[in-house]
Amino acid sequence: MKDHLPTNESRRSFLKATGHLMIGFNLLPLSFCQTKAEQTEIPPYAGVPLRATIDNKLVDSWIRLDAAGHLTVLSGKQELGQGIKIALIQIAAEELDITPERCHIINSDTGQTPNEGFTAGSNSVEGSGSAIRQAAAEARQYLLKMAAQKWNIAPESLQVIDGTIKSPSGEKISYWELLDGKFIEEKISGEAPLKAPKNYKYVGQPLQRDDILKLVNGESHFVHDLKMPGMVHARILHPPSYQDKLQSIDLSEVKALPGVLKVIQNGSFLAIVAEREYQAIKARNLMEAAAVWDKKGIQVAQNQLLEDIQKESGQPEEVMASEGIEQIITSSALNHQAEYFRPYHMHASIGPSCAVALWEENLLTVWTATQGVYPVRNTLSDLFSIDAEKIRCIGVPGSGCYGHNGADDVSGEAALIAREMPGVHVRLQWMRDDEHKWEPYGTSMAFRLSAGIDSDGNLLAWDSAVWSDSHSTRPDGRAGSFVSARHLDPPIEFRKGGWSGGSHRNGVPEYTFKAKQLHLFDYQGPLRTSSLRGLGAYANTFAMECFLDELIRKSDNDPVAFRIKNLEDPRARAVLEELEKNTNWKSRAKTANNGFGIAYARYKNATSYFAVLAEVEIDRQAKNYRLKKLTGVIDSGLTINPDGLKNQTEGGMIQSASWTMMEEVNFDQNGVTSTDWNSYPILRMVDVPEVEVHIIDRPETKPMGAGEAAMGPVAAAIANAVFDATGSRIRNLPIKPEKIDWSKV
């Protein structure tokens, strides 16, 4: 039976109870321009009372002007390293005519920020940025009206310079003086005029992120770095594989170890709490040696995965249909069919998943690197059967987050452990093998494509068949979303399946066809899967753009000219034309030892446009190749911060190269065998190619998400370049040198 305070009072009490942590431990960093001393001395919202509720329709749920002369931006999107903090500050500062140096930002805190779901789909600037822009415009309009009424003049006659309103006669008053510490109790109407792009001062400028210097200097930044008073350290022992159950364990020696504070066993859920981190690690190792498991193993052999995908999938979902498409393809002047494959991929976060949890006076606080503080809060609510208002989730960056990794699971586990030690901050960090074996992977996928073109090089028809497991089993308010919930006694079953929409993302390219068709086959595979950067778009675009390259070569067409000819969207053609110009495509230096590959896609067929040229160089004697250079062109509409856009695009290009050339999750009948960096190698610094990014800025259009636009095209461009250099068409990722038929070179 639940006995709760009324919602508003419960939340207000909770914020008061946990508020001291916000300032004392710098969990809510202020703007990039402020010193550490200022961060300690100036609390967010000085002089502004706490709200009892957060209403996304209110201006003050997105921006607040405090009594100390600052603007605080509130966003429900998590800062994952993508640079949204500075971008959102630029947007708000622009609309309010306030210098960015006055601005603070708070991200992802269920106690303070709006509920914006997950930080996913390259949607932060497009979604949160749009809301903040409108809220800032509404606030500016409201404040101008206040000043106009005070001076009995028309709002249109007023001017704003760095938050100070000036009248034609020289009178001055600042936003902060007008509000005097009060909220802007206005709803967002959506009708306040937005500043014209031609008048922008801050949007479009490469303002620097505040976290870069911290990262370079090794200062505290990640959730792993949090230090709380009296904090203790925990480790968890997961089963060897998914279906394994604990048969027996003798914990007497573990309990006797120095520093051990608590040993927790609940069904197959095993955890240790110690005074110091190494004591917890040592106890976990002893616990691992003492545990006896009933092993179920994995029933699908890795070398039979492709066969299993196509054999065990059910009836296809008809995503897109076109009557008579088979006849159009077979009767074309040139037709082609091919199959492609993507293995399981890891997030491979450099920092293993980590969270800190505190149970205090029946209130739970979790510091988490999740992509969605509100969904995790709701899932914790279900796990513990308590009201969500008694749970606060505070977002803190994690060291490497590219989707649904282990951050949500470790948050649930930290809360389970902390429940056994009320009043104490419990820090739980996974070991490296936990991270590699238990994170939700990017799913393996298979493709069968066929298409036809006419004698003039026009695409006529395209038929895609896609086999895929789910791309999203994120926390959804049901406790079974947490991986360790299934290990409890009684177990909370992990839900099967998940959202299938990500499986066919970019499943048909956006070229012009008379007919196109897409069938999706749902597969429930042997490994745990969920959201990884780009979802299905990475592998779909790899397959589509490699297949198109095969068609182009069979028809003896130019890879750039053919694509431009078969695209109607002028912005799509523009990125290819810009790439052609910046790479001297027509006069490229082709030798016997290098190869060039082109690829293009519009992410989701609806957001950013991206075209890329890959250059590879081969070593015939060593039977090896290296990725020499990647050159990309991106159009993501209005560019908020060109430096941030380049960073995101460059990072995506490099990560895609790593997936494409090296990465693959290996497993056998006993479980996942990719348990460390030796068994799951990623691209090292010495292997990183030269990367060049060109931006097409379109101030007259809306900004679009860019963080995932490069992933798929880069994969295809590398494969196409390898073919250009070697004559070997590698259709099954990763593109390892041993897959190349060196006799063709």
C-alpha cells in the first residue's frame, strides 16, 4: 500500500531535502565563462522560489531569470558530449538579447527540468532548442510589454542590449529589475515573433564548450568522478550469460574480507558493498570464484547467425509496397540483386557504466548517465512500487554514450543496493567485462536488395528486405527493462521485442523511383539489443549505398553524377556537388594502391544531408589496407554552432569507421566472449584517418539533428573504396583485410 504526500508538497519537500547536493558538489555546472569560485558562491535561481510542479507549457519551465542577473536555461536533454549545452545557451541568449556569459544551463534533472523523454535520434537542438527558442521569445515579448506599460510607450519602440531595456528617451531597466525574482507565469503561446536570422549575433558562432578544458585537464566531469560524503563502493556479479541462474554460493569468506560492509543476495542478484573501491573489487572476484551457476548458454552458434536470422524470423511487415515491382525490376535494362550483413556492435563506452544512489527518508536520488531521466525515474518507480514523485534522477555525463548502453541498468542496480544501506551514498561501477557482456548491443541485421535501371541511367525500382532485432528496449516504466530485475527472486521478466521502427530507418534510399518496396522481418536473436547510434540507419545505408555503387559500376556510370541525376531534392544534390568540388573528384589521383568510395544519405530521409568520400590505401605485400582520409559535407539547416557541428560529424565519421573496419561482438555457447579491448578491438589513435568536414549553412531553414547523419554513409564509402582499390566487394561487416580476395588485386 502506498502512502504519499500530495504530489506538489512531496516534490517540494524532496527538492529541499536534496537541494544541498546541487551546490556542494558542483553537480549542476554553470556557464562556461564562470570560475570554480563563482560556481560555489552563486546557486542556480538565487532569489527565485522553487516550483512545486514543472509544466512544459510555461515559459519558466525552460528559462529563468534569477535575481543575480543571470539567465538559466533548463533542458530535459542530457549532455552526452555532443555539445548541446553551449548550443542551447546560444539559442536562448540570441532570442533574449543577453550575452552568453550571463547564461547557465541545467540538463536532465527530474527535480528541475522539463520532461523531454530520451536524448536520442539527433533531436536535442531540433526539439529542445525549438522549445527554448520559443520560450525565450515569449519571455522577451512579455518583458518588453512590462517595460512599455511602466513607461507608457509602445513595446516596438524599445531596444534591448544585454538584458537591459532602453526607451527612446534614454530610460533603462533590466529584465532582472523588472521581474524582481519572480517567475514569468506565462504560457508559451507559440505566437511570439522570433528573431530574423540576419540579425543573429550568437547563433552561428563557434562559441567554445565549457567541458573541453575540464576533459583535457582531467578534472572531475563524469558520473565516475562524483565524490559524496561517506560514499561507499559497490560491485555486482552478473551471471555468466543471459539465462544462467545461481545454483549455490558460500559467502562466508567474502563477508570476512577487510572493508566489506554488506553482501547482498536476492535470487541470482549478487552485490558487494565495501568502504573502498579496491576492497569491493577484491570481494567481487572472490564471490565470482565461489558462485556455482546453472548454465543455459546461448543456443545459436555465431557462424550460423545469418542463417538463423533468415530462418527464425516471422512473416514480414509490409512497410512499403508497390504492385508489380518485381516485373519492373526484371524487365529493366540492367537489374541487380545482392545480400548484406551487419554483426552485433557494442557501444564500447570507454568508462564502464556507473551510478550513485541514495535512499534517505524514503526518498531515492540517483545520479545517472542515462539518456532519459524521466523514463528511468518511472521505471524505478515500478521496480520499487513507490510514487515517482519520491524519486529524483539527476543526469551526469557518462564517459562514452552512444545510445542505450549500461547506464540505465547500473542506475537500477545502484538503487537496489542503496536500499539495503539507507542514508549512505552508494557508488556502483561495472567492471569491464560487465560492460562488454551485459550492455544492450546494436543488433545484427541482414539485407536482400534488388533494383533496376534503364539504359539512360535512371533508377526505376527498388526492393528492400530487412531482417532485424529490436533497436529499442529502453526503460519504459516497466521494471523488466532493467537487466538485473530478471535475476531477483521472484524475477521480473525481461520484456521481449521492442520498437521496430528503427529497423527500417533509411531502409529505402531517397532517390527517385517509379516503384519502391520495403519488407521488414522481425528477429529475436540470441543477444540483448537496443538503441545504438543511428539505429538501423547505419546498416541500412551501408547496404543501400554499397548496392547502389554496384549498380553504378555495372552500368559504367560516375558515382557522383549518377547520384545527382537520380535525386530531386536540390539540397541533396548540393551536398554531393560541394563534395565533388572540395575533393577534386574528377581529377582525383587514382593509383594502383589506392581507392575512392562515395556515399550519400539523408538521415531518416527527413533530417540532415550528408555526403562523404573515403580514400583507402592498400599494402599488397602485407595484405592489408588503411583508411587514409574521409571528407564529408553536411547540411543540417541553420547551424547553431559550427564548431559543435563539425565535432559531432567528425566523431560520427571516426566511430563509423571503427564499426565498419574492426568491430564485431563474438560469442559462443557459454556467452559473449568479447569481454575486453583485446577481444573487442576498436580504432586506435594511430589508425584514425585524416578527417575533413565542410558545412552548408542554411540560416533560412530550421536546425536539424546531425549527430548520426555520418554513420551509414561512411560505412558504405569505405566499402566502396576498398572495392575500388582491390576489386573485392565485401558485403558482410566488418571489412577486415582477411576478407579481401588479394588475388584480384
